[in-house]
Amino acid sequence: MFRFDASTEALAEAVITYAIERTRLDPPPLDGPRSAAELRAAVGSTITEQGIGGLEALRLFADVLAPASISVDHPRYLAFVGTAPTEAAILFDLVVGASSLYGGSWLEGAGAVFAENEALRWLADLAGLPPTAGGVFVAGGSAGNLSARVAARHHARMVRPELAERRLTVIASSGAHSSITSASKVMDGDVVKVSTATGRLTGGELEQAVADLAPAALDRVYAVVATAGTTNEGIIDDLAGIAEVCGAHGWWLHVDAAYGGAALAAPSARPRFAGIEHADSFVVDPHKWLFAPYDCAALLYRDPAIARAAHTQHAAYLDVLTGGGDWNPSDYAYHLTRRVRGLPFWFSLATHGTAAYGDAIEATLALTVEVGELIRATPFVELVIEPSLSVVLFRRLGWGPDDYASWSDAVLSSGLTLTVPTAHAGETCLRFCFVNPRTTLDDVRMIIDSLA
Ligand SMILES: *Cc1c(COP(=O)(O)O)cnc(C)c1O
């Protein structure tokens, strides 16, 4: 340990070769889970007093553990929200790992933080936030949504001191992500979920829901969470209408664009985000549809000073960092130590340019339209709702929940696809979510054919 000697040299060669070969695979194997007991039997003891050696640990990973872990960048991984990192982003992740960078403070990470901020600036500009906007890369949309709401609550209690002792409420649409409810639990607060006619929360529906609240409930509201691309259906709320209601009440507008925000870079989709420029904070995950490896979520604030006031940690040994007016990423979310997880995203953006990102997202949007047409043209399947962004919900005629579940298991085992059932309006159905520009219509045709 702690010496770059001949055996380290051999290990470096093996590890780098593995990483290059894995990056080259097109497509990688889909792979799939095995039980802990099977894995235990296959790998034996890996943590031993004398160590098993790096080459042996790498062999176990390559032969047993990696094949038991699904490749989320497989072009027929269409479940949940996958990711499809660019080669440039993956390779630079190796550099980040090798460079011992601390991303919490400007003092320690100035160069790396500067580069992360360049990438954040691009996202802020896409949303139309002012030049003074800024934020930080956090681990995921969940962490971003929580941190934004902590800032929003802090601000609300500053400007409305009567809120200090109250349990507080946010309003969100019924399609909002599960992390919104989860954050409320962490914050000991509540969510009022507004049901919508179409899945898209409009300003009018929000206004009506607000009018229906009892005065005591209304007095506890401090923020509205709008969703720009619901996870299950890809629906973008009426951001402009919601922003107007927030403005009238003095509420913070947080836009959860963890999945859908990538489409801000696609000229054909950008108009559907009208109003996002009014957001007080917003979240978009480059590790979903912006081709970055895990874990990478961008959290942006219109007024970063509010986030700083809410999140800066104080201690005798930290004041040297926080006193000087430097840009310290630690100050903008619930965290202190952080990996500069935005760097692989920055490197890839710098390498390829923003136009390539727009093109890649447009390609996924176009594929989604083609898949909608394919489903319409196929007699044994049917769209459940019109595809939105890159999400397609469809049913296999005549099937119930058990049919979907056993089909999904079988096509994972055979290596065809990870496509899992979801539900819409109480009905079990299938869901595709396209984020991988390597996915082709032929890939999808193979999956649809397997439903015959
Ligand atoms: C995925 C998603 C989240 C959660 O993001 P993580 O990165 O998984 O924590 C939040 N909101 C929406 C709309 C999402 O799609």
C-alpha cells in the first residue's frame, strides 16, 4: 500500500484495460441480479486478513459481481430512468478518482469547482435564470429537492417570522416524485397533493386547490413544487401558470426537472418549459438524460445567498473557509465533503459542445415519437396515454398484472430488456423511458415482438 511499485503497475494496467474494454462494449451485456447466497458461493471470502490481491479482486468483480449488476447504459434498459454516459464522461470519471479532489470549498477545489460552475451556468442559462444564479452538484434529484426546500423554508421563516413555530406545507401535483413526500417526512412537514385532470398541474387547478384550503392550512404553505417531466409519464406542469400563483402568494417556486430538465437543451421541447425562468430553485439530473455517470444532479438557485444562509455549516475549523466570500459548494446543500461529481459532465460538455447534447436529446425525442407510431400500428398493444417527453405508457391487450410481471422477468433473464410494469389510473401497464441515444427503433421492435 501507498507505493507505486511493480505490482501497482500491473494492477494499473489491468484496471485501466478493464475500464477501457467496458467503455468500448457496444452494447454491454444487460446482466441481471443473483441472490446473495449465490454470490457468496461464487466469490467466497473477499475481505481477509492478508488480502486476496488486486488482480484476484478485479477478476471476481469482472467474472461474478459485474455480471450480477445490470448495465443501465444498455440500449434496451428502458425501465425507471436509465442513463447513458458519454465515453468522454466515463473516462474523465477515472481522472476525477485519480486526482484526490475535494469539492466542498474554493480553497481546496478552486479549479475543479470553477469547471463545475461552468456546467451549472449552461444549465442555468437553458432555464433562463439570471446571471447571479448558482448552485451545486449533489448526489441525486432527491438530495436536490430536499436541499432546495430547506433553503425555501429558511427564507420563508426569515420573511414571515410567524412561520417559525409552524409545521409547514408544500403544494405539489399528484404526479410529483416520491422524493417530495420523502423530503417532507425528513423536514417534519406536509405535502398537499393536487390532483389534475390530465396529469399536468395548471395554474388554474393550483389556484382552485388553494381556494379550497382552510385558512389555517393556507397559513402553513411556503412553497410549490412543480414537476417538469413527471417520472412515470413525462408530463410537464404549467410552469408559467404555477409561477403566477406563487408570485401572488409570495411562495417559493421549486421546479423538479430531475428527469425532464434535459429537454431544455432540445429546441423542439424548450417551449413546453415556459415559465421555468421564474423558478426560485430547480433540479436536473445529468445522470439521467444528460449523459453523465452516477451520481450527478444539478441544483440551482435564483438567489444563492438564500441557500448559503440556510446550509452553511459553522465550526471553529471551518470558519477559515466560510468567512471569506469564496464560492464554497458545501454551502448550497445538505452536505459538507463532496466529490466533484459535476466534472465528468463538464468534461463531456467541453469535449463535444452543447450542440451535440441538443442533437442527442432531440434524437431520443424523435425515437419516442416513432415508438408511439409503432405501437399504434401493432394490433396487440395500445398506447395508454400520448407519449410525453421520452416516456411511453402502453398496454398489452388482454394482459393483467401477473402476465406483465412474468414477461418482464423472462425478458430480463433472456438478456433482451429491462422493461418493468407500472400503473396508470389504477391499470397495470408497461412503460418505456428513453434516455439512451444508442437505443434504436429495432431495439424497441424486438421488445414489442416479444409481447405478441
Ligand atoms: C428521478 C427523479 C427524482 C429523484 O432523483 P434521484 O437522482 O433518483 O435522487 C426526483 N424527481 C423526479 C421528477 C425524478 O424523475
